[in-house]
Amino acid sequence: MPVFSDSEQLYSCLKMLFTRIGEDDPQASNTVASARVIMRMRCREPDAEVLIDARMHPVRISYGSTKLRPDLELEITADTLHYLLLGQLNFAKALASGTLKFRGPVHKSFVMEQIFRRGQAVYPEILSSCNQAYTPL
């Protein structure tokens, strides 16, 4: 059974996650903005899209389909995202195994890894706020 029952539940948790990262670690926004890129994360099972526009400060985050063309694109299942954010799955290993698909300049992929790393600190608490059970790998 998937971790997230539908796209709305996934979006709700992701919104809380990105808001919390911004509140707890204002430097995270500067790190992302330093890359000056547009990043799209496409989730499957359930389907969802998050666009992070880091071309300027403050960084803007959009939820759902947008017309902006990303410089970096990440494709991932929602369950894989869940395990990355719990720290049960390593970003580099997921990338190497094809579990996580990445398109764009590889030298910019550090931005996505930084987002996941910062998210790991608050994600378990976000899960409980989303009424989600902790699902081990």
C-alpha cells in the first residue's frame, strides 16, 4: 500500500515540509537560490509536481503543473521520496540505481540533495502532522 493515498495528501505534506524548512533554516533558501535554477520534482504514485524557482530570492515554490521549463528535473515515486526524507534511502544510491531519475546539469544536482538533507530533519514530525504513519523501508 502506498504511503500517500492521493495527490492532495502528498501536496499537503510537501507544503508543510518546505514551509518548515524555510522557517527552521533560512540559510537553506540562500543555498538553493545560489544555484539560480528552476527545479521540478515529478512524483508518481500518486502523481504530483513541485516546481522550485530559485532564479532569484526569495525562492518560489509552486504545487501542481506549471508552464515554466525546468533546468533540473527529478522523477521519483512518492514512496521513494518518503524513504529519502526519512534517511532510509541514500540520494546518490537512488540516483545510481535509477530509482530516482535526474535530468539536467549533474553539477547542479547538489541543490536537490541539500533539499532532501534539510528535509530529513523535520520530515518525521511533518508525517505526524499529515496524519501519516511512519512507514519503514
